[in-house]
Amino acid sequence: MKNMEKRQRVMRRSIRLGHCICDPKKGCPCDIFREKDVCPCAGERLEAPPGPTRLTELVDRPGCASKIDAAALRQVLGGLAFPDDPRVLVGAPAGDDAGVFKLDDGLALVQTVDVFSPSVDDPYVFGQIAAANSVSDVYAMGGKPLTALSIVGFPIRTVPDDVMREILRGGIDKMAEAGVAVVGGHSIDDKEIKAGFAVTGVVNPNKVVANDGLQPGDRLILTKPIGLGIMAFAAQIGRAPDGGPEAAARTMAALNKRASELMVEFDAHACTDVTGFGLMGHLGAMASGSKVDVEIVWDDIPLLPGILQCAVDEIIPGAVERNREASADCVVAEDNVQPAMLDICFDAQTSGGLLIAAGESTADVLLTRLREDGCPEAAVIGRVLETDSGRIFVRYEGRKKMPPRQQLDHPPTEAKAKAEPAPACCAEQKTVETQCSGDEQPSSDCCSGDTAGVGDLQQNFLEFLKCANAPGAFDARTKRAMAIALSVVTKCEPCLKIHIGKAREAGFSQEEIDEAAWMAIAFGGSPTMMFYNRLRRS
């Protein structure tokens, strides 16, 4: 039940200030109040909507694609100095999967932290994936994870609480499957959902499997299929192949526990897990750190079902380009290797498999055991060469055929409709009295007042306004500037306040807002200038 006295008190304060007290970048009433009749600042919470919440619609970059790319990260970390400590066996400068800290001759700590945005829509499954991804770094070092601390970023009061509860439940259940105790955690109120864990494990300091131990002649074994980032993007835009997202979810939620145990049993020389930097990025780090070259046979790389078609149809997320920029210099592809093949190799993975370097004499037996013990798609994808330049040679033998490109139609998508359309201000503005009272549902019209009773005519007009303001031939930013100019030239005070506020939310500078307004002043003269100057800082 809503506390209307509290709502009125909080909203009146926000309205007097001209800023929402929960988010100073927004005005009051906020979009949630107008659309849902819920005031988050007054402690009101959204009820869980019927049906599942689609998490990937709430974020810009799903999964490990939300991480900072390798090139930018190198630039930021390049000038930092980390204190020397002889107990640190593997530290930040190594760029390995986890840090290793020696306690005594027979025991060392393995520590890591990993956080990212949802790569699937189901909150419980996302929690499982976040946990599997976090413990994977310990497994990649040959360690045994013991404890975990959860980390959650969540837009509390704007997304139903049950969503956060299910994310945590999924993570806790997956950690229990791994034999890891969740001993606490930390949460922040964030605009985008994020989840992960800080994990502590143990390893014998003499048996750490680092990423820089490649030896000439080693075989490279990948334990999970790739294409996870492409699949997540395809699902976001409604282009995922049948069964593809479900297969991706199963892959991401699967633990690398057994693969790690077998890797240690067979004395693997090196390992990393393939995640946000893609196959080429992580393999390139292994080759460079080990001072060797490697060769990959593209035909042998295990792929998610439908990924070849997605790649051929250029359903490629932006993370591929960022990973290409960071890692392309070390990649040497044969002439018959198609661009779509390399796109898959640069694709950012979420909770991907282990990339294991095993000796030539043990690789076949290790591969057989992996396939028998929970990694049915594990495959030898290449070998380590003797040269020492850190390059990746990609070879294509023609055994895995590329499908023909499909002719894609381009229907309007939900993502496009939600891409910050300039609001139909005349369909949304409410009076201060209605905003605070809670007696009426959010509706009304700033230009014509109360229009109750016009029925279909009003609804048709509101639909027209939505279409007119949505991105089309002009993008959302251009239409935002046009809306400011039109509000000035028509001297619509509530319209101008709305559009200036929305422009600031979209990242407009005051200079850009002024320039849009002065386009109108150039046509309207002194009266429009006086009108705008009175309201420009409101």
C-alpha cells in the first residue's frame, strides 16, 4: 500500500529543487512514476511483472562484452607500479587468470574477482553463470576454490526485488555445486544489473598452471564451444537461431571443475580460460608470455549451433571489433580464412572453456577423458610451434563449410523503439497537483488539458506522437535537438523543460542545448530569446 503522505512530501521536495532526490540528473516526476505510478524516492517498489523479466533488455552490453577491452586496459595499467613481494607467485603484471600468494612450501592462495552484466534473460540462470565464470579463474590455475563473496550491482526499486533474489539464489546454488562456501558479499545501487564473485582457493605452489608455460609440440585443447558473445547479441536483437540461446546458457553455466582436475592429473603445461578477450586475445597472451608461436586449425574449433550462420550474416557485436583492435597484430591468417571465421575467434566469451596446453604424448588421452567426464565438445584446435614471436597462425582446411548468407529483413525492433526516442511531451506532461496526489493515473496532455472522453481519437493521436518522436531517418540525438528548437519556437514551457531535462540525461552539454535553442531564436527573434533565457537553466 502506498504511503501518499510520504510520496507528496518527497516529490514536492524534488519538484522545488528541480531535481529528483534519487537521481539528480533527472527531473520529477520520473519515467517510472509516469509509467508505473511508483515513486522509488518514496521507498515504493515495483511489483514483479507477469512472466519472466528479460535481463538482456536492461543492459547495453551482455556478459563479458561489458568488460573494458584489452587495449584500453593495457593503456590504463601501463603506468602502474605494483610492490614486489616474494610471496606473490603470480601477480597483476603477469596478466594471468588469478593471483597466487604463497603461504608455505606446500600451500598457496589463489584469488580472483569477476563481475559482468547479464548474458541471459533468466535471473536464476544468470546467477549460475556469474558463479561458474568467477570460479573458472581458480580452475584455470589448477587450484581448488574454497570461499566466495558475492558482488551485485542492481537498480533497486526500479527492477523488482525478486530479480535480485533469483540472481543470488542461482549463484549460491552453483557455488554449492562447486563445493564453494558463499561467506558474504557486497551490493551497490546501480543503473545496470551486474553480478559476480570474489573467489579464494588453494593450490600447491609447485603445481600452479600458469598461462605462460606453452612448450613447442604441445597440443592446444579447448573444452567448450565458442560463439557465446555473438549468440547473446543475436538474442538481444531477435536474430538468435532456434535453440541457440538455450545451448549457450547450458555452456556458460557448466563448471570447468572436472576439466581443471583432469588438466592437473595429466600435468598440463599451461592453461587459461577463454572469456572477455576472446579466443585470439587469451591465446595471444599465452603465446606472448611463453615466447612461442602457435597454429590454430579453424575447422577444429568447437562452435555453438547456429553461430556460423550468424557470423556469415554479420550478426556481430561491438566487442568483436574491440577485441580485434587489441589482438589483431598477433594474428596471421591464411588467404582462404574468411572474415566471418576471424570474427568468431575475436568474439568475447562469457564463462567459456579452458584452453589447455598438454604434451604431445598425453594430449589424446586427456582429450578422451575430458569427453567422457563432462566436456563432450572438447577438441584439439592447434599446436605450439618452436618460433618465439608470439604470433597466432590460423589455417583453414575446408572441412567445416560456411553457409550461404541469408537475406535478412529489418522489421522495427523493441531495441530500436527503446533507443531513447524524444518523448511525446504533450502526451506525458502532468500537473504538479496530479503528480503528488496519486489520485489519478499518470496521463493528461500539456497542450490541451483534460481530454477524457475523446476515446480512440486521443489514443490515435498519442500513437502518432510516439511514432513522430521515435528514431527513424534521424537518430534519437538529432531528434532531441530538434525537439528543443521546436519547443522554443512554439514557446511551450513544459515541453522545453522536458526536452532540456531529457537532453541532459542523454549527455548533451549546455553548449549543445544552447545551440539547438538558438536555431529557433534565429527564426523567432527577441520574444523567443527572452522565453528561452528565462528557462534555459530550469
